[in-house]
Amino acid sequence: MGTLRDLQYALQEKIEELRQRDALIDELELELDQKDELIQRLQNELDKYRSVIKPATQVHKQNPTTLGEQRTKRQAISAEPTAIDIQELSHVTLPFYPKSPQSKELIKEAILDNDFMKNLEISQIQEIVDCMYPVEYGKDSCIIKEGDVGSLVYVMEDGKVEVTKESIKLCTMGPGKVFGELAILYNCTRTATVKTLTNVKLWAIDRQCFQTIMMRTGLIKHTEYMEFLKSVPTFQGLSEEILSKLADVLEETHYDSGDYIIRQGARGDTFFIISKGKVNVTREDSSAEDSIFIRTLGKGDWFGEKALQGEDIRTANVIAAEAVTCLVIDRDSFKHLIGGLDDVSNKAYEDAEAKAKYEAESVFFGSLKLADFNIIDTLGVGGFGRVELVQLKSDECKTFAMKILKKRHIVDTRQQEHIRSEKQIMQSAHSDFIVRLYRTFKDSKYLYMLMEACLGGELWTILRDRGSFDDSTTRFYTACVVEAFAYLHSKGIIYRDLKPENLILDHRGYAKLVDFGFAKKIGFGKKTWTFCGTPEYVAPEIILNKGHDISADYWSLGILMYELLTGSPPFSGPDPMKTYNIILRGIDMIEFPKKITKNAANLIKKLCRDNPSERLGNLKNGVKDIQKHKWFEGFNWEGLRKGTLTPPIIPSVASPTDTSNFDSFPEDNEDPPPDDNSGWDTDF
């Protein structure tokens, strides 16, 4: 008995000890919360203090090398536009290389073991397996060289290789491994060297073939779904745009022979279209012992449409007569997309007065020549060229930003289409939240884009110097982007390169979108396939080459909010491929820091839904869903549009030639680029 009592005492002591420890943990957590709140309050006070003193003290241009934290600007990435015409995709014949069952299984398993490729659909993996061709290398051969441009991805079947980066050994790889996968997304330089340690046997596929498989799978499925939807009377009055969105939310569900898909008398909120197989429809009758057979339905037939209108008591049984695949949509998804779908294509964002103002401007700018300007200072430097502040010789109060692009570099990187698109979109964009492009010039070496000068500096620079923004500062800049997107999307234009680097402040402190190199007019209910954007901001459907539309912009809006609130984007890896793999895991895998409020986190998560058709901004109320979100409660949208709302940061701009809000850049000492007279730029 004594032993049992001792045991009870020991147990009670242990319980008491654990209780005390729990109480201590609670106390510590409370203390940490209070400290977090205090830090946030101090940060807010510091932000206010800085915004008051900085304009007064900031006289000299900032030199990025003297800043405490080194943050470099992120380069955007763009694949060359696909060489395949979308309409001809379904007729393209893919190469086929016979393989043993063992080889097929090895390739499939390697793909399913790869962080990126495991996200592909089984049908896509099957086609990739069929298209891979054999490659052999002897011992001590170099398969991939760091810095070279590549377009092949490999699967190892036999042998051993060594992977090195900057001559440092990273690992060795044996059979059943995928490597080089970034090259199938876009034209890029290899990030490591792969050398053989033995004779090796590999299977390879190139980017063009991979992209064709990815695009075709999605496109064929989408077209098939659209045809199904068009055959349903309930949907026949809907526009292509809405049908396209419905096709995106349809989910495939599989049933075995004998399964009840719908049971009479049950409540339901789901509508079904049969894409494979047959079903029997029966009805229970109290006067008959057995159910009464009504009819058989097959591919292309539908049932359960009343559930979409809210009548949710099922009036019959629907039973799978064989293996059946149905396309399914539920009432909630349907209601989000249908019923007063905000027809953004008809929004009148420009009034007649604004239009007249822009037309008068174009007469003035049309008479100017390159020789009418003096260069004052450099505002920015990028891969394609420089942005200079220029002054009109005849009127020193008139300054502009002149973007100077190297024509040969554009041709070498096959970006002609993007540059043409940038000019057309910017010249016709008349929004206070988009930097104006007044006109363009050209000579044999350069293209020149004469734009409005916004001298408040880049949002990126301010974020770098401050570390992060508080809720209300972030809200203001996010709202500026929402207005810019509402305008662009109402014209069927997708932007595709949102990030702090591409937001610039005017002298009032209002943020404007700049750099339309990746913007594209795609219309409504249509998709586009070119991989482009900045790795940390790219939406999952772009990575998986499923085709993307304006909803990719709303994804990037969520990423921007997160970065402005914390100083770093939510998805970030040591190299682009790792970043893409983290993006594909989804926003729910990201731990939000305490400084992001509950409402802000809720909006970010609603913007960063994996499925584009579930994203806020892409539902039936369009952009209004974002504007009415709790995080924007009390925000003065009208004041923002009219320019009467006071910005959170008011930059100091002493004169039309004051460039003190921009970093210092070294003078352009490069040799002039070679001429390009190929004529692709006739419309400049």
C-alpha cells in the first residue's frame, strides 16, 4: 500500500509542477505580447517622427552603399513568348520515345519525388514520360555548366554525378533523380555544374515540349468544360467571361458502378455534368415496392441544377450505372461567380473632361523632338537601360522621366512584343494611379519613352530605409494599387509585375504603377501563357503553366501587402526554383508574424488562394470585394480618387529638378550598344 501512496504523492507533485510551469509559460506569453505591442507602438512613433524630420533633413541624394541594410532590387524574369499558336495546340504531335516498363516507372517515380514536378497532373506526367528521349555521357563529362543557358531537364537512370556550385561540392546524385528543372520554366542560366563520376544514362525533355504538354492539357480541358457548360440551358445566357470562370471552378469527381451520386429526399447544393460514363435516374414511390426507373443519362448530360437556385431537396436518385466522372460545382462557388457579376468591362473610369485634357496634351508633346531636352540626373538603372530626369530647354519648370532602352538588348532577349505592348498600354492608360507615357522617340541604338516625372522616390527605397510600414501606411499604398488594377482590368489588361520596385511616389506622396514591360491586353474570359514576373510575386498557376489572367494580379497584391507590413515577401528561397516550390506549398504554410493584424492576414489569405477563381477581386463583385473588406473599413476611397486624402508619407520635393529622393547611380560609361535597324520598332 505504501508504494501506491508514494506513487500518488509523486504523481500529484508532478501535476502541480506542470501546472506551475504552464502558469509561468502563460505569464511569459503575456509579457511577450505586451512587449510586441510596445515595439509596434514605438515603431509607429518612429515612423511618424521619421516622416516629419526626413523631408527637412534629406538634402543629398541617398547613396545605397552607406545604408545599414543591403537590399538589392529584384530582377523580373520573362520567358520568350511561346512559339506555338494557341489555336493549333490540340493538333501538335508530340514526339514519342519507346521505353521499357522499368524505365517508365523510374521516370514517373523521379518526377513524383521532385519538389516542383510532383505538382503536375498525372496525365501531364504520363505525357512527359512518353516524350523524354535517351542521352548518354561517359565518365568525367560535363552535363550542365554553371552560367550556361539551358533548356533541358534530366532524369538519371544509370550512373552517378556530382553537383558543384562555384567549385564547392553540393552533393552526388544517383538513379531516380531529376535535375535542371528551372530550365523548363524559362530561358535561364544554370545555377550549378553537373559532372559525371561514372558512365551515365539519362532521359531528357526540352522546354518547348514541356510547355506544349502543360498548355495543351489545361487548354483542352478548359475548352471541353466550356462546351459542356454551353449545352446547359441554365448557362446559355452567360457571357464567355463568366463561363470561363465557371469552367475554372468545376471539379472532377469519380464514382464507381452502383454508387449513389444523389439520393432522393436528401438536401444538396451541388450541380453535376457527366463527362464520362452513364447514370440511372430512379424515383421512390410509396405505392411501389421497388424504385421506378426514369431514364439513363450519359456524357454531356446534367442533373441537380435546381440546387444552384436554392431548392435543395433532391427529388430523385441518381446512381452510377458504370464508372462515372462528373464535373461538379456547388451553390456557394456558383453564387460567388454569378448574379450581378460586376461587368468591369463597361466601367466608365474616364470622364469626358479627362479625355479632352489628354488629347490637348498629345498635341503639345507631338511637336517635341529629342534635341528639345537636357539630361539633369539619373533616376534609375535597369537591365534594358536607364531612366533619366530630363528638362525642356524652352521651359525649365517642365521636367520628365526619360526611359532609354537599348534596342539590341531587347532583340537579343526576344522582348520586342513586350516593349510594343508596354508602349501601347501606357499611352492609352489615363489613370491618376499609373505613370503617364506622353510619347516615344527612337534612333538607331535606343528607344526613348518620355514619361511623367514622379519625384517622391520609389516605394522600394522608402521600404528599404524604414524596414516595414504600419497598417495605415500599407493600406494607403495598397489602395493606390487597387485603383490602378481596377482601371487596367476594366480594359482587359493584366499587369504581371507588381512589387515595391515598380511603385513610385509623386510629389504629393501618391503611389503610381510604373514599368509596364509585362503588361498585356488579354480581354475578358481569356488566358495567357508566357511565364513572367518576379519570382517572389509569381502566382502558382504561372509556375505550373496553367494559363493565367487578371487574378494573378490579385495574388501579387496579397504578396505586396505582406511585404509592406513586414519588410519581406512571404515566399522566398535561396534560388528561384526553391522560391517556386515554397509558393506551391501555399499561403497556409506561412507563419504570419504578430505585427500583421487579424484583418490584414485575412485579406492576404483571401487574395493568395491557390485556386484563381476563389481569389478576392476575381469573384462576382470584382474589385468591390477588396474595397469592402474589413481591413479597409473606414478608408476614404472617394478622397483617394479625388486626391484630397493626405498620404502617410509626404516626400520633400524642392523643385522640378530635385532628385534627392532617389539613390545615386554611377555615370553611364558603357560603350554605346550596336545599331539595330531591323525595323521591329516601326510604331515607336
